[in-house]
Amino acid sequence: VNDTANTVRVASPTSNVALELAEIDWDNLGFGFMPTDYMYIMKCSQGENFSKGELQRFGNIELNPSAGVLNYGQGLFEGLKAYRKHDGNILLFRPEENAFRLRTGAERMCMPSPSVDQFVEAVKLTVLANERWIPPPGKGSLYIRPLLMGSGVVLGLAPTPEYTFLIYVSPVGNYFKEGLAPINLIVETEMHRATPGGTGGVKTIGNYAAVLKAQSAAKEKGFSDVLYLDSVHKRYLEEVSSCNVFVVKGNVISTPAIKGTILPGITRKSIIDVARSQGFQVQERFVTVDELLDADEVFCTGTAVVISPVGSITYLGKRVTYGSDGVGVVSQKLYSSLTSLQMGLAEDEMNWIVEL
Ligand code: COI
């Protein structure tokens, strides 16, 4: 990599000429949308399978005002990231896991979905077409956002007659404005993210709209985000608006079990395996809100969030803090292990990396 005043040149895996990166401020990426060059689109009718998609110039899409996704929320999304390695190669992290999760969600939302191969191929195509938007090593990643939506027309409540699978990408840095510094959460006691039998366990768009009110109120009070409790007992931890949660006590790391109301995060699943491989005991179980009181560390995981240490949690007006300054040892260790794998700096013993 060779930085000059305005352009950064990196080796390109798809051609032997140096690739000119997009001219943006690579040192100050946050988690915000930035338009790139291409998006991928594939359509199919209800009762049929997706067959052929294509890259198009990135831009607005047309939807009939009566489209199912706009009226009844028949839509799912995914999130994954591409990293640029020092040798110029591009890495994806477990993309087939996103494909499986999309397929599970599509089944719940009465939608057809691309096959795992179609999904992964489409992701690769979209990333390569937008190669110049992948941040230089250490500056961030290219966030990949697949969408599956009911784009057909319905007025009465029913699955729509047409579906669109779309992928767009945007270069991103840290999700929280705190960067990697610990975040401050508030436990929400009135509003819930999901209910048993509902759609909390799939990545449907409505799950995210449902948290906006509590999240906005929390942010107004100066908190980074909201930690939700289960809607039946109002006592067990569920997840944070955009990520899963882990509680550390000694050598034991506990996280709420997947039981239909919690998103089965791919980072969550990966951290469980990484932690176990490092000798931690990981428990997936009901975790009570009271356990936050004597935890050593708390951290959140997600594709966008990666691993975010929690500095404090406020519950019913009481604030519990973790660590006196900065990131806890366990959170830091797991963060380093995961990100070294994702960025191609560590041996991929788990076979999780797809190199383009
Ligand atoms: C992700 O982590 O990729 C997500 O989809 C969460 C989103 C709210 C940014």
C-alpha cells in the first residue's frame, strides 16, 4: 500500500494493475451510508425460484406504492463484511452463514429465497464490482447489505406475487460513535423487541423499526443503546437493538440462548467457538438481569458492532460499571482473536474465511 496526497493505490486481486481507491476520507469512516458503484438485483415470482440476477449501477429502485414490503413489512435483510488484506486480497467472513439465515427467515416470512450458492456468488460479484470502495487494511471494511423483499403488488394482506433480492455495499468504520471505547446501555423495562412465536429470531426489517422508540429515548438521555428483556418474565436478557450480549464472570461466559426471540448472530456463534477454543466455558442459557450486577465484564457482538465492550448498564435507575478504564481483558482478547481472523492476520483454523 502506498499513500499519496489524495489517492491510495493497492494491489488488486482481480487484475495485475494497481487499483485506485475511491477518493474519500478513509481515516474517518463511521457507520454511515455512502453510495458506491454497483448493486446486485435478482427477481422472482411467488412459487418460483430465483434464477438469474445482474449487477446494475447503484441507484434508487422503483417500487409500486402497493408493494408488500412497503405496506406489510414483508422483508428481510442481512449484514456481512469484506476486508482488504495487506497483500491486496479480499476476505469474506462466513458468507454462507448469512445465506442460511436468510433462507430460514424467508421461510418464516413466506418468501422465496436465493440458494446458498446464489447468495454467496452474488455477494462476491457485488464486492468485486465495488472493489475500489473496500477500505485499506486497518481502516475499516466494506459492509455488505443483502435485502430480500416482497416487491410485488398486494392490497389485501397476503404474500406478494413478486420478490426482489438486492445487495448494496458501503465502506464503514466503527458502529458506535464511542469507537472501541466501552458503551453505556440502559435496560428497557416497558418495551420489548420480540415475543415468543413472533419474528425476533429472524432478521426481518420490522424487528429493527420496533426498537427505534426505546433507542431514541435512550440516546436522548445520553446512553449508547438499549438492552431488552424477555417479554414474558421481564427478567431475562435478550439482546441490544443491533447486537447480541455476553456476560463474563471468571472463566464462564454466558449469553442468552437462541429460543426464537433472539437473533442468531453469526458473530455471536463465532465468538462462542473462539472462546471455547481458548479454554473459556461458554453457556447459552437464560441469563437474568440480576447477573449484570456481579459480572466482571459485559460485551456485545454483531457484524456491524464486531465486539463492543460495555462500560456501564443502567437498570431501574441503578448504574453498574465494568472495568475502571477501557476494555476488559476477556473482551479485548476475544476482539483481537476475531478481528485478526477476519482481517487475515491469523491462521484460519476454523475455515471461516472466503478469499476472493
Ligand atoms: C449487522 O450487525 O450487520 C446488523 O444487521 C445490525 C444493523 C442494525 C446494523
